[in-house]
Amino acid sequence: MKIYLNGDFVAKEDAKISVFDHGLLYGDGVFEGIRLYDGCVFKLDEHLERLEYSAKAILLELPLNREQMKKAVCDTCRINDMQNGYVRLVVTRGPGHLGLTPDGCGPGNVIIIADDIQLYPEELYEKGLKIISVPTRRINSSALPPAIKSLNYLNNILAKIEAKKVGFQEALMLNDKGEIAECTGDNVFIIAKGILYTPPLDAGSLRGITRGAAIDLAAQLELPCREQALTRYDLWTADECFLTGTAAEVIPCVEVDHRQVGDGTPGVMTRRLIDLFRKMVLSDGVHLNEQD
């Protein structure tokens, strides 16, 4: 495996940065997780735009512009001879002093890893996932905007640990109002009485790329979509439920807090959305041969 590191491709064991990098010391940096399907980097421009917005929000100057970053991502996939997989694009603040201030940090490090990924076993896409709400609350959006995809995921990690400790693979996170925010790495959707619902971004939800794709696909199915505050009760009584995320894609959820969703099997509309999504990923993105 070759890792992109600041313009060079180095062996995995040689991909090293300073221990004084504020990305390591304080989680000061941004990242994107991107999927590659049959040589098509799915929604690459959307991911890079979100990376740019995240960097701007934390006053981090990206070392590469959009076209340079796009080429670096595609080159990393090609040099690793990948046609399908997962790309982790990371930009750190760079090395600095032992203190919170970023003054004097830099230059920032650009790291791109292209590798295989399987977040959930394939059987869960057929039978559905079971999730549970956990004590750890999502950070208030007024304290830290959830649109910033930073390197500090401790909030989500704690929630994931809590779920795993009681035998669940994914955790449902609430905000400080007791409303649904998101899962540890996925956005949440329900279908109730023919309407698709998902929490609004100010509830503590990430502006997910796959979340946006699901909303677009729902329109193709003439399924009305509303962004509104949801509670656990809404998930318990929904007809269907599914999660979306770059790694998870679209995965049905059949149980929430030990309560069966619908009839306990992936819903009809959820299955239709999954089918449409799997067709979309092969065409909606940047093909590697376009970046030769």
C-alpha cells in the first residue's frame, strides 16, 4: 500500500508525521471519507467542497486547491490499483508548540489513504441493523457546528463504545433536548405514513453526502421528505427506518431500543432506495480515467 503524504507516495510503514502535529495533539484538522465504486470516486466534488468549508470554519488553510486535491485523490487510488474501496483524506494543522494556539503551526499535512472497508456485515443489509440509544449526548450545535468534519471524534467514539458494551454495533445519539441527532457515524431517516423524515442539521446532524443523496433519491420515488425534530418515540413507532453514511451506504434499521420497527424486516421503500443508491454510485462522481 502507498500513502499520499504531502505530494509523495510512501510505503505504509514510512508514512510518518511529527509528534508535535496539532492534528495528533489536539484533533486540530479536518477529514473526508470518500467511496470508490468501479473506478468512480463517488461525489468527489461534494466531498472536497465540504472539506473546504470545514477548513474555512476552523481557519485552516488547505495546502492544495480543489483541482490539486482531486488529482491527489485519484492518483492515490490509481497507484494502489484500486477500483473499489474507501479513501480517507486528512488535512492536519501541522506541527507547532505544546499549547492550544495554532500560531506558528504548519505547514499542514495532507494525508490520503486508499484501502478496503466493510463497516457492517453484508447480512445486515438484507436482514437489517439493530441500534440502541446511549447516554452520551451529541455536542450542542451552538458549541461546535456539526457541519465541521474535524479530526476530533471522541464524542462519537464514546457513544460507539457504550453501544458495543451492550452488544449493539451502532448507537443512536440524542442532543441536549432529547431529540435525535444522528448515529455515531451515520445519519438517521424514518418513513411514517408515506413521508420520509430526518433530523435537521441544527439538531446535531452532520451534513452527510449520502444523506443528501438519499433525499434526492426520495424525490425520484415521489416520497415527500421533511427535515424536522424527531424523538425516540418517532423511531419506535415508524413504519421504516434506515441509516446513511459514506462507509455504511444505505442500511435498513429494524429495531430501536429493543422495539421492532414496522414488521421487523427492511421496508419496501428502504429497499427501493438502496437499489437506486447502488445504481447512482456507479455514475455520480469522478472517474479515475478523467483525471489522467
